[in-house]
Amino acid sequence: MLLKGLKEKMTMRILIIFIFIISIASCSETIDPERYLSKMAIDLKGDFLIIRQNSSPAIGDLLIEFELKLGQIDYDNFVNSIKSHKSFALLDSLESYPSGMGIYPQDIIKEFACFRNGTYYKHLFIPDTVGSGWETYTLYLDKDSTLFFQYNDE
């Protein structure tokens, strides 16, 4: 009887260690920036360097972040894509996005782009096809050609 209890404890410990190893391995996946940026109608030409990337999966949620240093070709491509967006606006330092553009999407796709304080911004909200959540794509492009990107699946 004592031996049976010991076996159960050992089996449980092995199972916990196995689950822990799998969860760590799944967090260290490499992120493909081109896959996420293509949803925002931006195509990279390969003229970039990945500075930082992070993936934080959780039950029901996913957060993907990366930072890229863009070369001149990809930088120009981004700027042209943002400037030619239908909602593009030049904002002064105190202005914010048009009212209602940054709130929960209410089952409609919302996207907007702007330039403020030397930084280009582009946001895309997509309602989830499953459940009541949404997907959010956000990028910030600084004048030094550093791109900050964040994807949330709620």
C-alpha cells in the first residue's frame, strides 16, 4: 500500500515536469513577423533585422510582440503603406485617434493609421470568429526605422 502511494506521487511529479517542459518549449517558438504584418496589408522585402521577440500564450489569450530594425527598402514600404491607408491622419502632439476608433470593435473590423510626434501608427481590430473576443494588431514605426509590433488574441 505504501509502495502504491509512492508510485502515484512519482507518476504525478513526472507528469508535472513533462507539462512544464512542454509549456516552456512552446513559448520559445520563433515568430514570423511577415505572417503577422501581412494581416495589416504590409509586405516585408527582407530588409530587416529582428531585435526582440516575445510570445506569451495563455488559456484563451495570446500575446505576440516583436521589435524590428528596418532597412531603407522596408522602411519606405511601411511609410507608403501607412500614408496611403484610407484613414491616415496627421495628428498634432495632443490629438488622439478619432472618437470610437480605438474601442472594442462590436463585431466590425476597425482600422486606422496616423503620424504623430515623429512616429507612424497603424491599428487593426478584427472580431473573433469564435467566441466574443477579438484580435488586435498594433504597430509603431519610429523615424529611426525601429518597428514595434504587438498582436493580441483575446
